[in-house]
Amino acid sequence: QAVVTQEPSLTVSPGGTFTLTCGSSTGPVTSGHYPYWFQQKPGQAPRTLIDDTSNKQSWTPARFSGSLLGGKAALTVSGAQPEDEAEYYCMLSYSGAWVFGGGTKVTVL
Amino acid sequence: EVQLVESGGGLVQPGGSLRLSCVASGNDFSTYSMNWVRQAPGKGLEWVSYISRRSTTIYYADSVRGRFTISRDNAKNSLYLQMNSLGAEETAVYYCARAGFDYWGQGTLVTVSS
């Protein structure tokens, strides 16, 4: 089974911009992996931010965007807000099965 | 808006079995596929299984294949996960999520312990 990798943690200042990445042990991440990005806060169920690389949900703030960058999927947040402090997970598709990354803990400080 | 409510979690001994349920609101349950995802305490998310609208396509994670069975009853707006031969490492909150992962339940806790 493939392994999906994410940065373990990141600290950003309020108003700052950050990018999280999502890599695959099988090679470059492509649109065919249909990358998803989720946000999870303590005690809550995950919430989808981005699907299919860059498609935002109706509730996804405009400051969040998804892309492919250097062979990885990427989530960029432009103008971080205190409420963006959370765990972020990416997920990739492998022929019908899904694999989550280990998550990135984002601290806004 | 779709609401998903899981149930069936609880304490089970190692090697035991448990059946989880997920009930969906609305009249269109039969029009979408479903997934189970789990999360061990303090750990990350792990996709468990997928079932298509009419149960014709089913996928499992390698870690559960052969022990877990996903099923659904569209007449009852319900999704199920039959879990057998449970190990302590499968202690987790189990979530159901609509295909597209746009709607999630709040999860049900399964504790595998003697």
C-alpha cells in the first residue's frame, strides 16, 4: 500500500502565507490521484476543504487553495487566521482505495 | 444537507466482533456511494472501506481486508460495517462519510480491550 507523506508540523504568524505539501511513495502526485485536503480541529470530525486537486467546497474560505506543485499536491493558505489552527490531512486515490497522509499540525502564533 | 449518524460502537474484547451502523437523512441515500474512515486516539485518519450506490463495487484497506465487511440497505438509508477478529490497534473513532467526503458523521468509538 502506498505511503502518503506530509510535513509533521508548521507554525505561521497571523496574516502569513503557508503551503502544505502531500507526496506519494509511488511517484509524482498527479490529478489522477484526485487529491483531497481536510481540516480537523480537536474533538471534531474532519471537514473537507479541497477535492480533486483544487476544487473548493462551498464552505471553504477563499484564502485556501489547492494545486499540484513539484510532484506533490499542495494546500496554500494566504493570510492565515487564528481559526486556521488545526490538523490538516491530505488524501490520495490509488485505484479505488484511498490513503491519508499523516497530517500536518498547523499552529497560528 | 445530508446528516449522517453512526452507532454501534462500544467495548469489545480482542478477537471479538462488532457491527457499526450509519443512518443518513433524506430520500436520496441510494444515489451516492459511502465510505468508512477511522481515527485511533491521538492519531491520524485511516480510510477503511468504500461501497458504491448499489453495492456493486467495494474496496477495503489492506489492513482490514478479509476481516471487515461493508454493506448497505438503501431502503433503510443505512450503511454498515461488520468488523471481525478485532485487535487492540483498531481502537478508534469510526466515521462514515459520503463519497466525495463532503459529509461526515460525528463518529462512533470502538474500544478493543480485555
